[in-house]
Amino acid sequence: MAREGVKWPALPLSVYLLLAILLVTAPVVCLISVVDYVGTARELEENADEFQDQAETGIVLSMALVDTGLKLFDNTLDRRLEEGFGPVLAEYERAKRDPGAMDLSRVREELGGEMDIYIINASGVIEETTYPPDLGLDFRGIPYFYDRLTEIRLGDAFVADRVVAEISTGKLRKYAYMPSPDHRYVFELGLAEPGFREDRTALRYGDAVRELVNLDPAIREIRIFDCLGTLISGEARPDDDRRLEMVRQAYREKTTLEVENATAGKLVRYIFVDMGDGSYPSDMSLVIELTYSTKVAEAKLAGMLGQHMNVLLIAILCIGSLSFLAARSLTRPIRTLVEDVDAVARGDLDRPIRVGGDEEFVQLGESISSMVGSLKETMQRLRESEKEIIRHSHTLEEQVRERTAALEESNRMTTLFLDIMGHDISNANNAANLYAELLLADLDGEPEAEYLRKAKIGLAKSIEIVRNVNTIQHIQGCVQPLLAIDLDGAIRREIEHSPDSRITYAGTTATVLADNLLPEVFANLIGNAKKFGGPAVEITVRVEDRGDEVEVSIEDTGPGIPDAVKPHLFERLTRGPHRAAGTGLGLYICRVLVERYGGRIRADDRIPGSPECGAAIRFTLRKAGSGGSP
């Protein structure tokens, strides 16, 4: 039965208001904080997973890139090994096809002492060899390799392998295989590593991924194993037996495995990198062991939780403070406050705020009066600022025009370089890459020289493009003052760069106005004459005095320039009609430089009216000392 007549102690209205506001806002703030923490934690985990995927993808791509480079190097040794099988087959026939009667030591010396010889029988066992550690080695323990050896023994072709580690010692060797004429054995040659170690060490799997690993703070260690479980990069660990089992399992299943040790704060991932190539007996696939520290993510989550707790505490304190102020303000006599505030709202900023009642209301009235005073000062500052804005607006339009012009110029330059990158360098590199792939496909036979020549032509064109781009950068990057340049020295230096060409030049004593880019004009014009004219072309350089200027002519006996092409020959990205046409930038650079020096350039016929008798490029240069120049 409830007791009647019990009265609770009366509390100030501000306390009730404060409690009411806290009861409403505190749960909302807590809920918002929890939702934000959960969302942030989920985003952090997703970002960590994405960063991990990106790092692992980059590592796998780096492995593939290094393997491609190593494959290119390994293939350069194929011919040497293929030629080495000649003495081996001859000795086999001399011994009446009896491996035990073969003098393998003599054959090894005949091959220069750098290759060891192995004779593998149909059971996959090394029956005879010049390398005792591998005698009796049974390849049936490596099923896929034994199956490949069987295919080679039953076939008729030479098969080159990659550079791989010896099973017995781990040293690197380049292997190749040839079936015996009676298909009873497989002959194997192994080139020892001193012959190529220095050339091959420029590409390392560990070096390729080290930079990528350093970008991920969660990665503590990376080790790389080959298909046999041999550690090829990284340091040995005390628990390697257990880890090697995971490596072999990842290789067998050709998948990615992971082992997490929550106590130690580690996550170890074993990533299978498929580098199998059916054209080689050996499988170059790798397994990458990545050790992650889970404590990094845990520390971030713990730090984030602490931050959220601090923010929540500060928010509750701020809400409590604001609630207290709001509760105090609400106790002011509402009618007087509304009248005075309405007057102020209508623009009467000189209206005094009447206060009365408790101390809380007096403080609120003083605060409103202070606010009105600050508002008046702010309005005065706004009026002054408006005047200042009007004054500055007159100069703003001119500044915008100047900035717009600068941006348009930058856009034109950007377009120029994008044209170069997209049009020329891409085409040249694609051509070089195509012929390089053809060369890699089959190095046996005479066509390889033609493929290599074409690949070099593509690479030379790429180099020419880069040189032209650098020249354009010099031209556009800064305007150098014109200086007095010895024309004869500039011409002769460029002629010296073409010692195999037939160039006639009588010399000159003229000094012209130019800068250090003048040799680029002669380099491009002489280079074009050589390119289009062929090896038998005759080039003549003439310098003729024209009063305050000289006219320079570069003439050749090549195929000439059609009249329809001449008006557009010096435009950017315009090529000639011949097969040897270049990047379309050389003559454009010549025109820009000559016009920069105050001259003119044109295309002409070596013999007027006979374009087929050769071309002549003529341009003028101002003499030094004329017209106020140096």
C-alpha cells in the first residue's frame, strides 16, 4: 500500500530541463557513436583486405615479369647447348650405342669443360654422367618431370630447359635434352653456372618484390620457394619442416593457403604463382610465403575505439553543458524576452534588452545585449568589407583573363605531349615488341637476323621519339637568349656523327644568331637525308651569303619530295610518303627552331623542276652583329 503525503524535495526548473535533455540526447549520441565505430571498423577491414589483395597482385605480377626476363636470358643459351649434342651423339655411335662404353670425360673436355653429360634410361634413372653427385638419380620421384622425359625420349627433337637448381647441390645449371637415335635413352647436357651467373643476377625475385612489400606495413616477411620446395629467396626458419609442408600443399593444389596464429598475432599466406610453360620440361612455378602481422590491424582498431570513447565522452560533456545553458535561458520571463528580441529582429539594434527575475535571467539578458552589440560591429565590418570587395572586383576580371590564358597555354602543351605519347612512342614500342616476340619464338634458322634487325629499327625509332620530345621540352620550357654561334663548327660536329655517309661540305666563316639547340636542325635534316636516300645517298651541305643573313641548304640524291607534300612537310606529326618515314616531329622541330632564330625554312628540289632527282631543304639564319643582335 503506497504511502500518502510524501513530497519529493523541489528542484530548480533548470535541473529538470537538464535531466530531460540528457535523457533524450545521451542515448542518441551513444547510438551514433556505436554505429560510426562499427562502420569505420568494417571500412578499415575492407581497406586492409583490398590493400592486401593489391600488394599480393603486384607481387605476383612482379614474379611473372622477372620470370619473363629470366626466360629471355635462358633462351640465349639454347643454341650453345644444341650444338653440344653433336659430339655426344657421335660418341654414342662410336661406342656402338652402349652408354657404359662411352668416354664421357673426353666428350666433356671437347665441349670446353663447362658442360656435364647425363644419360637417362627409360626408367628415368641417370645411368651414366660426368657429374658423380647425380649418378643414379631417379626422376620417377618427380612424376610430371619423368613424364616429360618420356615424351622427349620417344620424340625426335632437341628440347631446351630453363636455368634451374641442381637437386643435389642447389647450384644453378642450364639444361637441355636430346633423345638417342634408338629412343632408349635421353641425353642431357648441363651448363654450369659460372658461365652465366653474373649476367643472370641482374634479375632477382626478391629484389622485384622488396619495394612492394615495403609499401604494406602489415607484411613482416616474404619468402619464395620453387616447385620442389627449395627456398630461393628469404631466410631459413626453425619451423621450416611444417612450413614446407604447406608450401608443397599449395603447389599440389595450385591454390592459396593461409595459417593464422592468433596468439602470436601472425597470418601466413602461401600463394601459388603459376609459371608453367609446356615448352620446357621444368616447372618454374613458385610459392610465395607472406607473413602478415595482425597486430597492426588490432592496434588500429584499439586506437580507433579509444578515439570513439574520447569523442563520446566529450560529446556528452558538451551536451550537458549546452543543456545546462539552455535550461537557464528558458527560465527567463518569456514575454519580455520575446518583445525585446522581436524589436531587435525588426532592425532596432539600439533597443535595450530588459532583464529581471533570478540571476539566470539577468545573465541571459546581458548575453543577448552583448550579442546585439557584436551584431552591430559585424554589420559595420560587413559594410566596410563590401566596399573593399567592390574595389577588388574591378581587378578580378583582368586576373581571371590572365589565368585563363595561362591555362589555355598549359592545355596546348599537355595536348602536344599526349599526342606524342599516344601516337609515336606506343607504335614504335609495339613494333619492337612484336619482332622481339618473333625472335623469341624460334632462334633456330636464318630468319632470326631479319627479325632482330626489325626489332632494332623499332627501338631506334623509339629513341628518336624520346630525343625529339626532349628537344620540344627544351624549346617550350624556356626561351634562351640568342647568342653568336660558329655555324661551321656546328655543321662539322654533326657531319662527324655520320662517318659512314658521303657528305660534301666546303665550309663557312659565318657566325649566326642561335642557341645550343642549333645542332638539332642539322641532326634532323642530315638524318632524314640518310634515312630516305638509303646507303648510297650523296649529301651536300651549302652555305651561301645573303647580306644580313645566310642560306643553308641540305641537298641529297634520294627519291625527292612530291610537290603535294611540300606545303605540309614541316607541320607537327606530318610524315613523308616513303616507307622510311619517321615520327613526324623532326622537320616540325627544325621549323620551330629556325623561326625562333628569325629565319625561314622550305622544301625544294635539288634540281629545280625534277623532284625525282633529290630533295633540298633550305633555311635562312641571321648573321650575328646585324640588327642589334650579339
